[in-house]
Amino acid sequence: MTQRTIISSSVETTPRGPVVGVAIDVGIEGVKPVLHLFPLDTLEWRAAEYGIDHTDIDQLLDIVLHEPYITDEAVVHTAASAEAARIVHLERIAAVKAAGHALAPGAPGRKTDPLQPVRDAYAQFADEDEVAAKARSVEQHRAAVRARPRKTAAAGWARRPIGNYTWPELKEASRA
């Protein structure tokens, strides 16, 4: 198993807001470092989606930096609550780490934290009211997703597998 190591990070200002770049050494000789880019407000969104304290930068960074290795579908909007979504998502992050995608915080012997630029930028950027607004938005979406099957059934919609129809049957089924 190779050790993935965070080399450096930066935060750049763009017209759409601050963007984080994290350089990661994948631990394979001859392979260039990977650059993980994400908007800085992604950290606020993860706090809102999973009911995490928005000042817990370590946990938020751990989640965001390991998410690219998750292969199954997100449950954030289909879970019954932020707590339920958090439990599932943290289990998925743990599985990613166990599968060999864990990230070490920096090169051995380094005295500086390679993620310090992100920590500093987020400390100035994070807004408790903004996180609360995002959490309300996520909860509204969860409620809409939970209500959707009832609305569909109430409206008389029926889902039919498209793959099992021929073109004439599909045309006829769409008229029904």
C-alpha cells in the first residue's frame, strides 16, 4: 500500500469565490502529484449537510479530501436526517481510508502544516449564519425528496422500465 501525502495547499480568489488547491503526492514513483481543487465554501456545505460544527476544520478537510475516492452514491439528500447522513458518510470515508486512500497530513520531518493556508482562509471565510442557511436548504431538499414518492403515487404516475419496450410499445405506453 502506498502512502498518500499532502504536499501543499493554497487558496486562490476567483470571480466565483475562493478556490482551494491541495497538492497530494500519491506515493508512486514517477507519478506526478494530484491537485485536488474545490470551492472554499464546500467546507461550509459539508458542515451543513452532515450536521458538523462548522469550526471543526480538521473533520471537514478530512471529509472533503477523501470524497473523490468514494465510488457509491451520496446519501445526503435521501437520509432521514443530518445525523443519519453523517453516520453513513463517515463510514464511507473510513472504508476509503481502509482501501488505501488515506492521506497523511504532510511529509515526515516537516515542521509546517501543508494545509495551514486553507485553515487560515477558512477561519476568515466561515460564517455561522451562512452555514445555518445552507443547513435549512439541505433540510428542505431532504423533505422534498422524502415527499416525492407520495406526490408521484398521488398523481397516478407509474414508472415503467424503458429497456423492456420496443419503440411502438414505448409510444403506446407514453399515451396511456
